[in-house]
Amino acid sequence: MAGTQITVEELAEFMQRQLPLTYNLFDENRHEDSQVNTASWARGRIDAFLQIMAIIDKDREAMLRADWVRVVTGKGFMEGDDEA
């Protein structure tokens, strides 16, 4: 595997598939979120992946970040911050 090369597009596609799975892992273990456990590991992986995705594909990063915000807050991307 060390000699295997992939394109930036292939990396973006891989990460786009992996992030939602990691969101699910976080969500399923959120009740145990503390310093060292599955939820905190997932949160760290998501943060790192989103940072990389922002560099290689800003459009995908925006979509995936919006989904992450939805997972964390429980609000859809169409819901505003307005308190009317």
C-alpha cells in the first residue's frame, strides 16, 4: 500500500464516502463523549478530514461540513439561526 498513488479527486471521493460513516459513529456514541472514547476519536477524525477536504475540494467540504453541523446540532442546513 505504501507505493500506491491516488489522485486528488480519488482522495476527495474516498473522504466523501468515509465522513458520513464517521458522523454515524460519532452520533451513535455521542452519549459517551469524553476525553478518550469512540465519539472523541470520531470527532478528531472528522475535524482532520474536513480540514484536508477544504484544501482539496472546497465545494465538497462545504457540503460535508453542513452535514456535520446537522449531526452535531440536530438542525438542518435550511434552518436558520433566527429567533423570531
